[in-house]
Amino acid sequence: MSSLREFQCEICGLVSENPTRWFVIECGDQKLSVIKWDLTAALSPTARHFCGEAHAQVYISRWFESICTPPPRHSLRTL
Ligand SMILES: [Zn+2]
């Protein structure tokens, strides 16, 4: 198996094979967690990847805004 892994920033689409200064965000309806780059966290199926603080903040802002709008009809929960 190849050990090469690429991650893509959710905001700008930047791809990196060694994103050591990136951030991982895990979020749900009630909680959002920001994690300094950690491969284990990054490989979680629910993890989102950001190339830096600025883009992590873009996502966090969207998440805050989403609290104020009604949730979509289809459920976000697939588990
Ligand atoms: Zn980015």
C-alpha cells in the first residue's frame, strides 16, 4: 500500500501531502472542535481539513451562521 496521502483544504482547494501546519475540524450540530494537525484526526471520516487559521476561521464562521438558519429538511446525520 502507498503511504502517500493528500489532503485538500475545504476552502481554497489547496492540496498538500505534508500539511503539518494545517488544522483539522470535527463538527456536528452541537459541537465544533478545532485540532492542530494530527494524522489520526485528519483521517477520521468526519474530519475537515484547512490549510491555515484563516481558512479554518472561514469554516467556523459558516458553522456559526448555520446555527441561525433552519436545518435542511434532509437529515445531516447518517450514522
Ligand atoms: Zn485553504
